[in-house]
Amino acid sequence: MSDDLLRSERFPRASHYSLDWLLSSVSGAANPLWMTEWLAEALTLAPGMRVLDLGCGRGASSIFLRREFGVHVWATDLWFSASERGRRIDDAGAGDGVTPIQAEARQLPFATEFFDAIVSIDSFPYYGTDDLYLNYLARFVKPGGVIGIAGAGLMHEIEGAVPSHLYEWWTPDLWCLHSAAWWRWQWERTGILDVEVSDALPEGWRFWRDWLHVVAADNSVEIGALEADEGRYLGYVRVVGRRRADARLTEPIASIPTEYVKRPLLRTARRETARGDGPYGGT
């Protein structure tokens, strides 16, 4: 396979990385380097910053962030092995600044206000649409820090039935995909973040299709849906919000302390003995 595939003037940083290395790091349906470079354009990343890369898959986005911006990254994912990710990180010369973590997005093992930034590349819709999730996640970023997401989404919300040209490809789990405008609404109404960016990648559907032609050329159903759609509904979205200093966050309920005290089961006024020895006794 030609190493020139997936080179793009739109993503000059990503184009420096070997195609073989990138393909060995595939963990999702979007090019992790394209999405990370696009998201980073809307962030202010500086060497030494602490960044949580949430849902990082096999770690390509985390390595990219470390090498390109000098930040310290906690590469966190549930589905893919932290040990395999760690070997990839070390081989890429990023072991001094990327820490592989295996954790569930709702059970993160970090101190509150630990990170300067939280990013999520093509994974946030799988857990972030929960109305309560932003309150949980924002606890881990400092006041004034940013949360940014980039990945597959909708150009505008689908009202009613799925459009006929998408029907063959569409599955129930795809209802987690939303537009940038939807994410802005979802985040701003909480009062937790000031949304600074919410947009779509121009010609994003073409980048999506080109990526699939390389990594999943036999996926004719998805490729066909993208080509039939031509960006009317499908593409890539990006959203960046900054945690407000006055945001009121509630502590998530992990457990409720209780103590069992034995009490009489039945009301003492009941005359069970008059009716028999038990609930079914008597005549």
C-alpha cells in the first residue's frame, strides 16, 4: 500500500506519520490523527499541560498530542488493552509523556481538577449523551480548562424517520450521533461550560469516505451511504467548551450509606391469631 495514501494538505501534521504505523493503530471509524489535529486547532495546548485523552482506543491520538504539542497525556480507554497501548507508546518514543490507563468513562480514576484539558476523539457520543455525564466529567478539569470532542456526527438533527438513502446503513446505536448545534445546546444549558467552538469540518464526509476506502474498503454499505448523502446529514463535528469558574458541580452519588435495623414485619393491631396461625390459616 502506498505510503502517500491519506496524505492531506488539510492535515499537514498528520501527514508526517507513516501509513503503516497509522493502520496498525486503527481502533475506530475516523482517522484519529486527522480528528486530533482538527480539534487541536481550536485548543491552546502548551508543553507540560495535563491532558486526558478519553476513549483513545489504541493510543494514536495520545502519541500525536505528546509529539506535536509536548503535553502530558493520560491515554484512557476501556475496550483496548492498556498493555498493548503502552508498548505502542514506548515504541513511538512517547513513554516519557503518555500514561496508558484502562478505565470506564463513568469510573475514572483521577483526582478532581487534575487536567488542563480533556479531549475525546470519535468516542464521546457513545457515553457523553447522558444528561448527567458532563457534570461528572467536568470535575476532572480545572476551572478555565477545556473539554473538546471531534468525530463523526450529523450536519443537522434527523427529524422523524431516517432518510431513505441512509436506511440500509443506519442501525439503532447510530442515534447517538448528533450535530454540533445539538452538542452546544446540550452543554450550554448546564451552565458548566462556555462553548467556544461548535462546527463541522468542511467536506467532512469526503474525509470520512477516503478513510474507509483505506481501512475498510469492503464496507460498501457505509461508503455507499456517505456517497449518496454527500454531506447532507453525515460528516465530522467539533465542539470545545471551557469550564466556567462559577460552575456549580454536584458530587456524583456512588453509594448511599444505610444501616439495617430489624423491625416487626406486620402491624401489631392485626389479629392473626383470631383467624389462624398465618396468612392462610383460619376458617
